[in-house]
Amino acid sequence: MSAEQAAEAVKDAVQTVTDNVQKLTTTEGGTTPNLLLDEVTGEHVSKTELKKRQKQREKEKQKAEREATRQAPPQPKRKAEEDEEKLNANQYFEIRSRAIKRMKEAGNPHPYPHKFKVTYDLRNFEKEYGHLKKGELVKEKVIQIGCRIYNIRTSGENLRFYEVAVDGAEIQIMAQNLESTSKTPFAEQHDHLRRGDIIGVIGYPGRTSPKRADNPGELSIFAQEVILLAPCLHQIPSEHYGFKDQEERYRNRHLDLIMNKSTVETFKTRSRIVKYIRNYFDTNGFYEVETPILLKNAGGATAKPFFTDHNDLKMTLALRIATELPLKQLVVGGINRVYEIGRQFRNEGIDLTHNPEFTTCEYYEAFADVYDVMERTEELVEGMVKEVCGSLQTKFTTQTGEVYEVNWAKPWKRIEMIPALEEACGETFPPGDELHTDATNEFLKRMLKKTGVDCTPPLTNARMLDTLVGEFIEEKCINPTFITGHPQMMSPLAKYHREKTGLCERFEAFVCKKEIVNAYTELNDPFDQRLRFEEQARQKAQGDDEAQVLDETFLTAIEYGLPPTGGWGMGIDRMVMFLTNKYSIKEVLTFPMMKPEPNAEKPKAAEITGVEPLPVEGITHK
């Protein structure tokens, strides 16, 4: 007991004795003038007793006020989260949807705010604050970031740790009640947050100060306020098990991107590849253009198109299978260097390297030929690989696990088609000017039987030759290789060879046994071009539904004069596959074509929570 408290006790004791003496000397039934009225109870008590009562009442009042303002103890949050982890996907979705609906109705806070101002790029955080020592804080530097929660750890009622990420950058958020500057109580800021939520964080950089001496601390953002920006209604996979099922990854690309950094990096690399190609052509004097997707006739390649109907014009249109014919019409019009990066649509099978919808780059250069195009191809691809991969040596792993070491350095190997097939089959092939005849058709059927190679019908000369090339030449093309000397009947848009009758000036570039580029000296003779189209019509009559159609608009255009031109087409998806080491085209397409899922009714948030749609009046496009 302090001296002050002791003195006060002695004073009270003396006063008590005095009061008792006064009571003893008071006449019966009388009152003493020193007694005071207690207005709360109506009693007359001594001055000391009244003072004690007043002190006690003041203490009780202060205690009541504290009790009134004190937050109720939070529910055992950790246990609630553990219970949620035991729920199946539909149960979790239903519970979370209802919780978010309640938040919307209460509006404090609203789970879908309109705006949160981001003031800092988290990708620079390690570079700018990685030097901070254990326990060091930079309170004067307040930053605001938007991010997604991947993990939550709770330490008591007043401390939360969040593992968050945005744009590939990861950081720990440390939220303490003592550091909170928000008007919203700490528990109300944090208790409703779950893994997968998108949050806004206002705080300052620093490094934590753990008790263990050998722990250097974690670089973190010390949160002063955490705001829910968009709740995640679904359970996201745990970091331990991840999201690895290929079928599910392709069907739910959004979740694949959330959970797998490698997928994000693949699409970033794709963007860099397209950017490099576009920059290459722009800096070399080419103009980028856009040509129609819907056409009366789909030409420019050997493929089966998709068809659709135009309601107003009452006509059937085809989706383009290539951009070649309209681009060459632009060259006729005087745009001597032109290119287009765009989507093509081919109604064909889906496999590891084919998707019905894919991306190509085609360019056409007046006053160039196939040999100029070869040089430009080597220059473009070598520079692109160096820029994207940092080296000209890359690796490509096949579906079976076979690893190819690829050297992209120029000059690339060149293989002539017919001499290579003669070596593989052990027989001399008919002359180039006879490769389109019925006699050659019988010869090729015999070669297929002799070598044990199967060719899907119809057995046209072009299809059988292409099958033999795939079996005996393409299989040897690991490093970039030009296959040259194609027969004219395989190349309806390529110019005839200036030295070898029956062949044309064309090449296909192959890497890891797959085609990446198709190019040639363009056929600019309208008389010869018409004959080639008629030959394609003959092949279509034989049952080849991929043979090209006769395009009168294009023929009319080149009758005005197409200058000597070199042309080229590259499959962007294939290039991305090789430079990101992905053996499936589905890995490099943001949303690949998938077979329909079995019909399984999935719960909908609006139906679960009873949300009614707002009336909407449709307005036609103007």
C-alpha cells in the first residue's frame, strides 16, 4: 500500500470513530446535523459513508461504460475455417454465397466496392525493400496494393498473416490490431476474409522481427487497413495439392491462372513472341492490316472450312482458313509489304498440335522470291528465340518424355523432297511433270504398300506424297529444317520452279518434326493460277473436301498485275509451344476447344441466395 493510500485509510478510520461517537451522544429519535442524505437510497449517512458509496458507484459506472464499448469476443475463427475445409464444393459455395448476400444487404462494408486506388507495383517490392534488416520498418512510406489471398494464418484475436500475390509477385501481409487506422473494428475487417478473395491493402513496408535469433524475418507489408474488393465464392485448391488435372485446367482457365504460375508465364511468353514478330515487320517497312473473317469462299489453304448463315442476306458464308488471298490483293493494289496476325478457323480434328481455331502470321513482300523469304525467316526466328529465351539452344519435351535439343542458329538445313523420298523408298520417282498423272497415282499406292505406310482416303497424289513426306522426311527434322522442291500439284498458289519442271518454288520449315512455316514465290500468272484452281476442283471431285475452291475475285485481282512476290505463313501457336516447352497446343491457347461436358447441374449464387434479376430493356445495335 502506498503512503497516500495509508493516509487516506487513517483519515477514513478517524472519521468513522467520530461518527460513532456522535451516534452515541445523539438523543433518542433525534438527528445529528453531520449526517448527509444519500439521494440514491434516501438514507442519511455520514459524510465518510456517502463518500465511499459515491466512489463505488463511479467505479461501477466506468466499468459499465467499458463493458458497453468492449467488442464481444470473436467466435473461434480457426475452428470455423477448419469446419469450412471439411465442406464439399457445393456446400462451401452455398454458405459463402449467403454470407456475401448478408454483407451486401448490410452494406457495411459492401463486398463489391466500385474503386480502390492502387499506388504501388508489387513487382518492385523485393528490389526496393529487400535490403531492410530484421525488425526494420518504413512507416513514412504508405502504399496501396490490390491482391488475391492465397493463404491465411491467425495468431490470436489481434493478429493476421496473409500470403497474397498479384502480377506474379508474392508478399506477406501482416495485420495487427495496434497498427489499424481504419474506423472499422479490426475483427470486422478480417473475420469475413477467405482464401481466394481479392483485397485492397493500405500499409507500409518492413521486415518482421521473430523471437528466434537465427530467423532473419519476413519482408512484409504491415497493414493499416484491409478492404474486401471482390470475394471468392468458391473454394480454391490448397497449395499442397494444387490444381494439376489437365482437363479441369483447360476448362477452367481462370482457376488455372490463379493457381499455376507456369500457365501465367506461358501466356506472357506468347505475348512477347507476338510483340517481337509485330515489331520485326513494322521496323522492316511492312504495314499491318486486317482482312475479312467471313467470306463467300474460304481459300488460301488446303483445309475444310466452317460455314455459317447470314440472316439478312440469306447466304451461306465461310470462316476464313487463311489470309493469303486478300493480302495478295492488297499487294496488287500497291501495298508492297503487308502482314496480318490473326485467327484462322479450320473444321478439322483436335489433337496435340491442332485446334479448330488458331493464330497465324502471314506476310507478303513484293519484288522478293522464296530465297529472300528463307533468309528473312532465319533472321526473324533466330532473333526472336534469342530475345525470348536468351539463347539459341532450347529443349523440347515430347508427350512420351523424349527430349530434343534444338539449335535455332542459322543457316538452317535444307532437304529436297523428291530425292529424299527416292532414298527412303529405294526407287526413282516419276518426273516432276508427271507427278499429277494417274500413272503416278498407281506408283504412289505401290510405294505406300511397299513401305507399310497408311494414308487416309481419298488417295489423291498430293495426299499420298504428303503422307510419305511425313513418314520419311519430317521425322528427321529436329533442328529447324527447310523442306523444298514440292510438286506443283501440291501447291496451287506457288509459282513453278524456274529450273525444275513440275516442281514449284516453295519451302516448309520444320522443327521437332512439326511444321512452323510455309512459304513460296507467289504465283502471279492469272492463266496458270486458273489451271491450278481447276486441278484443285478435280481433287475435290475425287472426294478431297480440303481441296481449294476457285476464287474468281482473286483471279480478277491478279489479272490487274501482281508483281513478283514472296509470301510466308507462320503458326504462332506452334512457335509458342516450342519456346515454352509445351507438347500440347491446349497449353498455349487461353481457351482451347474442348469436348462438351456431361450435363451436370451446378448451383448458381443468385438462385441460392434468392436474388431477383433487374428488368432490362434490350436496345438494338446502332
